[in-house]
Amino acid sequence: GVKEKTVTLIGGDRPLFGVKVKSRRPLADWDRFRGLSSELGCWPLIIPTEKNTLAPLEEGLTGFGEGASPVESLLNGADGKTIFSKLENEQEGEPEEGSWPGQLPGAGRYTLIKPVKKGIFGSELIIALIPAGNPWEVFAYLNYGGWNDCPEPRAHVAIHRMWNEEYGAEPVTLTHDTLECRVPNPPSDKDSAMRLAHQHYLYCYDIVDQGVETLNNLGGTLLNNNIWYFWWD
């Protein structure tokens, strides 16, 4: 069970609860709650508690209006392939292809997960416990997305369900504009990495357009990498 005291991060009809953890090993704490997810019926997400992070999440949680919960309707939406076809049809312009990088980057690191002494979490780490039986369902409960180029909640759900089935991808940490995932089974060859890079670009233009600059560079970062990073401007 959970030994830490549960705190209310966001109140209201669709509340968000979590636990405060004093830790120098944030990922180990997340992993512990990941192991309890079936027992708790909740998926853990490391979420910074600064106002600029919680306020947009609160907008999502309170943005459903009155009436029946939309979570089920978001979970029963289109499949990932259909969503990607739709995103491809809506795509404006083509990404720079570039050439396959001569030197591949080393193992990825979580940009948001650092020892609390040096990190952005202050003296304590907050692990939110999202009522979700599966990792991709967190986006439905949080009603996450639908602003700027960030996909609609239904798209997040469908895409992450597909990526979980194919790569074992699981969301680990989330802010109002950044998402990082753990990936036990990343692509292990160039063709698979490039196929995934196309999907990542459709899902999140900014990681190329304002990040690694070319699709091939993105493919290089995805090859055998157990961490995925997404950021929407």
C-alpha cells in the first residue's frame, strides 16, 4: 500500500490527488507507485506543483461542463492509425528530412526528473495518482490537450494506446506543455526508428521544428532510446 499521506492537488468535481515524497531518487519512487498501479487503480505521474503547471491542468479538469463524464467517450474514440491519418491530412508543410546522423546521441535523460535538491520540485516531489486502469487513460481523465498544436485529448488517448501496445510506452512526467515517457521496447533499427519519427512529428511538430531540426535527427534520437520527450509551444 501507500505509506505517504495523500494530498489534494486540485479540488472540484474531478479532483486530482497525489502524494508528497521527499526523495533523491524520483524515478525509483515513481517506479514504486507504478508497481502499485493495479492495486490502487491509479497511474502515477510526476507533476511539478508550480502554479503555471497546475492551473492549465485544472482548466482541463474543470472544462467538461455539466452532465455525464466524458472519460468513457474519450476512451472509446478512434484508433491510433486513424488519428495519424487525420493528423497527416491536416499537416501544414513538410518537415526537413536531413540525413541520418553520423554520431547517434547517447542514452536519453528525463529533463523534468532531477534530485529534488536541484530540480524544479522544491524540497518535495509530487506524484499525482490519476484514476486510470491503463497508462493511456490518464489523458482522458485530465482532459489533456486541444490547445495550440497540442492534439485533442481523444488523440492522446488513441496514440498512446497504440504506442503502449507496440513499444510499451508509458507516461512518467507531465506539465502543462511537456510530456516524457518511459519506453521499454524502443525501435532497434533505422527503418523502425524513422517510421516512429514520422509519427512523433505528426504528434508534436515542435520537437523537430524548434528542436532537433530534421526528421532523421529525430529518428537517431529514438533508436534504442528508452525515454521519449514531447514539448508543445
